[in-house]
Amino acid sequence: MLAKIDSYGLKGLDGYGVELEIDINSGLPGIEFVGLADTAVKESKERIKSAIKNSGFRFTPKKITVNLAPASMKKEGTLYDLGMALGILCATEQLAVTALAGFVVLGELSLDGRVRPIRGLMPLLIAAKDAGHTRFIIPSENRREASHIGGVQVFAFDDLRQVVGFLHGEIAVPPLKKADICLSASAGQGGDFAYIKGQYLAKRALEIAAAGGHNVLMIGPPGAGKTMLARAIPSILPDLSTEEALETTKIHSVAGILNPEEGIIRVRPFRSPHHSVSATALTGGGSNARPGEMSLSHNGVLFLDELPEYTRATLENLRQPLEDGVITVSRAARTVEYPASFMLVASMNPCPCGYYGAKDRACACSPAMIGRYLSKLSGPLLDRIDLHMNVSNVQYDEIAGEGLSEPSADIRGRVNAARAIQGERFAGMGVYCNAKMTGGMIKTYCKPDAAGERILKNAFEKMRLSARAYTKILKTARTIADLGGAAHIEEAHIKEALLYRNLDREYI
Amino acid sequence: MTDMTPSKIFFWIGLSGLTHKKQTELLHGYGGPEGLYARFLEEQNALVGIIGDRHYAALKRYRSADYIGQALDKLRKDGIYVMTAANPKYPECLRQAEAAAPYALYYRGNPALLETRCAAVVGTRRCCGYGRQMAEEIAGTLAENGVTVVSGLATGIDGYAHRAALDNSGGTIAVLGSGLNCITPAGHVQLYDRILAGGGLVLSQYKPTDNATRFTFPERNRIVSGLCEAVVIVEAPEGSGALITARFASEQGRDVLVVPGNVTDARFKGSNQLLYEGAVFVRGGADVLEFMRIAPKSRQNSSPPQLDKAQEMIYSLICSGVESFDRLIEAGHLSPAELAAVLLDLELFGVVKKTGAEQYSRSGP
């Protein structure tokens, strides 16, 4: 007898419908898979067999053929286990076929019949919902993730026996209640600016960066506190919107790193891959095209500590996402596009020894060494970084001093206000923050007043700034104006923006 | 024949590529430039004996007055002029001090600088931050007080000395170890252009198309020291070219001034050795000026342009030694945005300069 079960498969961040067809024929006993199943799918035959037996059902020693349609797409992962087990039960008439009609079944099985969680549940649910499916059977451990999707009936189960009981109407299982997405203020994990003494310039620059979504490069000697500052950035980032939270959750779900207790990403992600990270780990990919660090930091911060230590090839991969906000991963079998719109925060030493320009220590590097060190960062990459500022060592009495600095919550208040202004300005333009302005928008929205124009011209001549600095300064000045609630870019805004273009001035 | 001036004859001899020694031998043996030129053809055998076939043939080829005139025109179109020993403007100090003073010097830029008081600021190519700071301080102070800064356009100390002189709107002379059109190091092409644009002078004893070799740099150092009253060595490890300049300087009767360095640091081994041997100890530009008996211009007489209250306060804080951005915020009770604006104004006024990572210091008006 033939049984058909609806399930879903992952392709990048999207799901596609997979129909599981199970047929039982006479022949040598065993399970045969057709429809481009990968190893994880093929291995499921042992899990299914044991799970069915250990749940108290009968496993017929006959030839079972499982087809995963559409047969042209490669199926991978363990999420079809539950569907296939239910299909076999239907085919062997231990379960009524009609009971399963209209359900999409997702879940992995363990040998004892328990239903285990799967990765990528949220994008699968969303895709299936968009395709018109309304009823789902999912693993119990994925319940929190699923509860954020409204308009569908989701039933979560602990083991196979429970599922069959439910389908037979023997056990009543209520559908999951839709949970409200509660986006808590990004606190806790990283640290608070209140505990960072001194560093006024750096803190102000990070405030501007957070407000306008600008990429930042921090330059400073070892021990100046660059990493500490970076780790506190999440605490001043603007709150996530619901759409952003769902988008980011989808990516984390596909990567399989979503916390099952949370079920959703509430705070902007902060990713800091080590400098030995491979290009693939950063961009995403591998044979199954998983999202990489750049996508995992979507809507959040990607922090690259000791920027020149990353291989050049790795760094150059940042260019497309920094420009377009997406990363395209192409493999022989498939091409996947992952969103990767993040704020890049990088840190580096000013020279190989680390003390170039420091007041209290002598630098031991020759100009040629410094030149070589800096040349690891290509022009196109630096072009995409709006603010660079120096972070210098904190003096003893600053560290030892009493009292706290301004708490992150206050800074975040200003950042949120500035973002609100930007949201209004760019309504309907597909741009959310000043950093993403296009050339035309810069012309429209970043016109300095006469005094500002004059100071800019003067500064260009006296400080010998490079041409690429021009638009960056205007964009940064726009954010500074937004932070100050000013409608137009004024002289003072330009002056402050000029402070954050260190690398454009003659460095060596 | 009639329009062959001694100047043109010196230029002609230089075209042959003969060493200075051979050039001298010819000039002395044949009664000066005119004698040599006049007797050049008839004395072929004797001359070939001295300078060899190849050089003789070259000189013979270039001997026509037309050719020499055209060659000079061509150089002039390229902005290059030739100053020969026959020229009354030829730097007297070089002629007197240096037995091997070249008969022809090629230059671009402002030759009037050769008549000003000159001091050399030289040192290693691989300098450290301290060396850079001292080179800039000394060259800047000298330039500010009207002393022309002479150096070798090399990377490191030389380059910083030139830049500091230009930044303080002073004169600077770069003496190249290569031809004027073969700038070495190639990375200093921009500095070369800046020197010319800033009213400086670039000078070489080599034909414009000559490349630098390991021998040309020491030869060049003779000219550097020969042009100057005093030679300041900023940072020199053992075996540094700056030490060769110092040796020439003492041979030529020039004063050698040395900035002391850490005695345990190999990067100062050569310069400290000079101090041990009796070179003049200098702590900065002011000491060099005093040694040259130049009264330093008072910095107060051109008081900074109209400063408002906040600018005045920050300026006086910087003068009193509060130099980092974060310190200024605390001491001045300004927000980062306000302080940024004040500092930028002060920087644009030219009374404050950024010296390093968010460090500011007073800068001469």
C-alpha cells in the first residue's frame, strides 16, 4: 500500500516542499531510498526500524521503497525520519492514511522512538506557511522556536507513540500558543559602557557608529581596551525590530546554533571569529552551504580583532556583503544567497610592535615595516569603513578613579532616537541607516551649510585628506547631526566627523 | 668654438661619465677647461692614454657646440639647470671645503637656497619614533628660523627632515644619490614634488638619467656636508651612511652635532660613538640654533589668532602638558563633540598639531 506524507526541506534560508512516498512490495526485506538522499537520510533506515519496534509497533520485514520528491533536489539531514516512520506505519496499515492528511511532518527519531529536534525549523515553517500549509507536527524541543509563528497550528511531540496516539485521536494535544516576540533590551552579555573608564573619544565614535550603522576601525596599542570596547557595543545597539529578529533567527536556526530555551534571537548578534578563520567559515558554504560568520552577524556586529592578522583573501570576502548586505555562496551543486547586513567593527595595532604614535612607549618599527603592515588592508576594504579612530592607553588615575561612566542604557536611548529619525527619512527607500545611503541620497540629505562647506574645504587642504574621505565625512556628519537632532549638517558636525578619519591623513 | 664658455665645457666633460679624479687630471694637465677644449683633438694620443678609448670617443662625439647647446636646452625644458664650477653662484662653501667638489651640479628648483645658511639633518633610513620626532623637531625649528635644511631624500630621518622643513614653510635642499630623473627611493616621488612645489631645491652631481649605485650615496654625502655649516646626526646605528656624512663633515671642517640616543640601543650605536669621540651634544633645534649663533624667533610675537573662550582654555591646557584627547575632556569639562570642534579649529589655526594617537601638542605659529 502506498502512503504519502508532506514534509519540507531546506535550501539556504528557504524551505521547499518534499513529498515522502512510501510503498511496500514483496522482495528482500530492507528500506530503499530514491530521490537524491544524502548519507544522513540513508542512515535513517536503522533509526526508523528501531524507533518503530521500540515504540511497540510492528516493523514488517518486506521491501520498503521510500521516494523523496521532487527527485531532482538533493535531500539532506535528519528531519525526514519522523515523516518516513509515520509513512511506514500508514503503509503497513497501523495508522490511518487519512489521519495524516494536511499535516506537514518534521522531526528526527532516536532509536528508542523519541523525537529529536531539528535545525532550520523556523525557515521551514515560514516557507510551508507561505505555501498554504497550516498544520504541523514538530519535535517538542523546537516548540519555542515554532511558537513565534502565528496563523498556523503546530503540534509538538516527545515520541513516536505520542504522535500516533494523537493522530488516532487517543491523546489530546493542544496546538502551540503563539508567543509574543519579546525583544528585550540588549543587556547583560557583553558588558556596559558604565564600567569603561576614560576612552571618551572611542565611546563617542562607537555611539555614532551604532546610531548610523557605520563600520568602525579602532587603532590602538596592545592593552588599550579595544576588545573591551567592542564587546560593549551590543549594549548600545538599537533594539531589533520584529522582522529583523525573525530574519536573524532564521539564519541561526539554519546554522543549528539557536538556543532551544530562547527559540528566537532577541538581541543583536555579536560575532567575533578568530583571525585564523577560513574564508569559507566567514562567508558560509561547505558541501551543504551553511551560513557563515558574516550571515550569523546579520543585523548585528561582526567584530574582527587584529584585522591585519586575517589573511587577505579572507578579508576581501567582506567586500560584497559590506556593499550589498548579502553573501552569495556558490557551490557546484547549488547557489545560495544568505543575508549578511552587519556592522563591521575591527581593531588593529598601529604598527607591528603596537606602539607607533603612543606617548609613553617607543615604537621599534621602521616606516617600511609600518607600510607593509598597513598594506595588508586593501583600499577597497578601507573604503567601506566610515570611522577610524585611535584608542590610547588609559592612565592609572583614570583606571583607579571612583565612579561610573555614562551607562549604556542612556547611550542606547540616543542611538534609538537617531535611528528613528533615519527611519523616517528613508521610509520606503529600502535603506535603514545613514551608512547605507547611496550616492544620490548623500547628495540630497548630506548638504552641509555654508560654514560647514568652508571648514571641509579648509580641512582638506590643511590635513591633506584623501578624496575617498569626502563622502565618508558627510555620512558621518549626517549621523552626528541626527544624534544632535539637527535637521541640517552644521559646521560643528563636520568638525567632529573629521576627527574620525585618521587613516586618511598622512599616516607615516 | 667662440661660444664655448667654461661652463659649457665643464658640462661637456661631465657628459663623458669620467670620475672626478680623471676630470681633474685632464683639467690640470691641459690648462683649464678652455685649454682642454681647444687642444682636445690634437692631443688625441695623450688623452686616450689618460682616459681610454671609450671616454675619449664619447667626449669627441659630444664636443660640438651645437650638441652641447641642444643638450642644455633639452634639460632646461625639463626644468633642469646646470651649475658648474665656472658659475659665480657655485656654492663657495662646497668649492672651498671639498677637494672633490663636482664641476657640474644639476638642479631643479630654487638655487637661491644655496646662498642661505644651511644645516644638514641626516640619519638612518630605518628610524624609530624617537628619531623621527627629533628629526622633525630639529628640522622644523631650523626651518622656522630661516636655516635651510639639507638632507638626502632617503626614507627615514632624511624624509622627515625635509617634510618638517616644508611644514614650517622653510627652505630645504635634497641632495640626490642618483640623477634628477631617477628618484631613489621611488616612494619619495611625492616628497620630491612637494619640495619643488614648496620652493625647495633638488640637487645632484649625476646626469639626470644616472641610476643610484652603492657608490653614489657616499659621494653624495660629501656634497650634503660640504653645503652646510653644521651637520646634525639624529639616529645612526653602526655602519649607517650618516656616519660617512659625519666623517666627511669633519674632514671638511664642518661641525658635527649629534642627538643622543639610548646607549643600550643598537640603533644609536653609531651616533653615540660620535658623541663619545667629541661631537657636539644637542638636545633639539634650539641647541642647534644656539650653536649656529642664531637667535631663535620668539614664538610669542605672533600670538595665535583670535581664540574664543573654549579654544583659549584648551590651548592653555595643551601648553601645560595635558595632551591626550581623553585627558582634555576631563580637564576641560567638554563633551567629545565640543572638544573635537575646538581641536580642529586650533589645528586649522596652526597653533596645535596632532602628534600621534589622539595626542596634541603646541605647534609653532
